[in-house]
Amino acid sequence: DEVNFHPCGGYYLATRYALTVRYAVPEHAGVLQGTPTLPTTAGLASFLDLSIARIDRAYILAFSAPGLASSFSREFVVTAGPARLVRVVGQPGNGTGNATLSPQPGVELLDFGGNRVRDMPGVTYVVHAEARRVVNASYSERVFLDGAVDVTAVAGLATFQNLFVGPASDAYTLVFTLVAHNLIPAATSEAFSVSLGPKCCLRIQQDPGGASGGHFLSPQPQILVTDWSENVVPTDDVEIEARIEENGAILGTLSGTISLVSAL
């Protein structure tokens, strides 16, 4: 903005003044950012970097200089700008190998002033989530994240519904990025954990090998008790039976100890 001083019959003043701009209305509405005080040059002060963060208010700027009558701008309104920051507003809760995270995370999109962005015609913001397991202080590895990992923001808010991490660990974070906006920094959640779910399944850890008739199979099979995400459940109360089967029909005779209680 340019401000001219001509209090003397409409002529510019040649004297240099320190010109200060401040809010006139509303009182204490926010912070005027930038350089609010400039010296005049040949009666002209050209402000270059003034901005106001707080939105949805009508403002008037007041310009003053020692010994001169103040001047007031026309009223103007500050509105929300485009997304420039991703911030986690709802941290993910813990999960199990059989259940989704609870609670589910939420992410908001902010403009340069820290205001949540608004829906605008022709503008769509999609937030992408990925899970990472913290290995050490300087490294984390990406792990599979199930569920709807891409969510369209509504009024600047993206709420996830069914995110699920399977492998048990106490050192996970979620990383959120704004799709097609690579220059906007990602946001990282606080750490959360995924614990074992209840036992539900059997998983072959070692398949049986072949053998000559009547001799022990080599190697012998090894079977794990797992939850839905194939995390091993350390239980000793499951009896596992081995048998020869094809398409649901029992075929032949299996010799040896065919039932074992798990001992993990």
C-alpha cells in the first residue's frame, strides 16, 4: 500500500516522517504482521509486507506520524487462504492385530495465517496416510497400512475411519501428506502401539519334507498359533492335530505323534 501525505493545500511534504500503521477497527482483533513503520521519501511511504492472520473480520488501518493528522483506510476483509500446512488434530489410538486403531486420526489443513482452509469451488484437498515403524532415533521403516488411506478434506478437515496396522509393535507413527502438494511439509502423529489380538489361526512356519516309506518326514512341520494379522500368540493351551487330507477327505494313515499342545 502507498500512503501520501499532503496536509498543506494538497502539496506533498518533502520532509521525511516515520509513518506508523496500526489497527483502527476492530480493537485487539489480531496482529499486524510485516513492517508497520516506514520513513517517507518525498512524502510517500510504500508498505510492502503487511499481512493479517485472523480471518472473517472487517478491518480498517490507521496511519499516523508525529505532529500530523492521522489517516484511515477503507474497510476490508481478510479471508482464509489456500492450504500451506498439515496438522494432526486427532491423534491415533492404539490397535490390536484384530482391530482398527481406536480412536481414528484427524488432520486439518491450515493457510499461512494458521486458519483452517475453507471449501472452494474447483479446489479439492486429499490427505494421504502411511504408517511407519520406528527402528531407532534416526530411522523408521514403512509398513502396510490397511483401510481408506486417502481422505478428501471437508472444510479443511480430513477424518479417517478404518485405518488398521497388523504387525504387533509399540513404536508406530502415522505420516500425513497432502496429495499433489509436494512442497507442503508432512505431519507426523504421536507414537502408538499395536498389541496382539486373540488367537484365531494356524500358520505353517515350516513345511514337511519328503521321506522314504515308513521313515520320519524331514524336516518335520512346525505350526504357529497367530492372531488375525499373523502375529504369533504365545499360548500353551492349543492342541494341534496333523492328518493327511485332500479336498476335505482324510486319505491314508499318518504315523507318529499326530496331536501336540503348542508351547511357544
